[in-house]
Amino acid sequence: MNIENPLHNIQEKLLELSYGDFIREKKLAEQYFKSFQDLKDLYAVSLINQDIRLLSFIYQKYIPVFKMLNLLDLEAEIQSTIHTIKKQGFEVTLEASAFKVKTYCDTLIHQLQLHYIWLN
């Protein structure tokens, strides 16, 4: 999963959606910040609880975010995990996937915090 600089896509999209309005850009940044925190937490909970319904719900909920921000690696990781679980059940080792999603989300969160310093 490529996590070098996913914030670049987010910054461009925030500027595009805010039409140069700093207040709107700030609100959008806060929403994405919270969204990535929630995604990271929900993904971990779904794997810990072995809840394929929650995992599928998460995927469906975040598809627009993945597409809008071009976070295709993150989308592919979650989709692959769902596919693997449906074929093999929760007996497979999912620690690597949990680590990838957590790291990707943490990177996005950290980069948002660096660029939008009021986020915490």
C-alpha cells in the first residue's frame, strides 16, 4: 500500500470543494480528520469482533471518500480483506491488513494535523 503522500490529493480536493473559502476548507479538513479516525477505529473493531457485516458497512460507507480522494490503495486493502474473509473465514491472519489500514489512516491524520494545525 502506497502511503508516501496521500495528503496531496486531499489538499487539492479541499481547495476544490471550498472554492477558496478558508472557513469551508477548515470544516472539510475537520470532517476528513474525523472520518479517518473513525475508519481506523471501526476497521480494528470489525476485525477484533470478527464482524463481516460491520466490515462490509465500513467499506460501503467510505467508498465515496476513497474515490473522491483517490485513495485506491486503502480501498483495495479493505476490499481484499472482505474477499479473503468471505472465502476463508476469520481463521486467516488479518494482523497485516489491520496494520496497513491503521498505518495509512495514521499517516493521513498526521499529515492533516501538520497542514491544518488546529486539528487535534
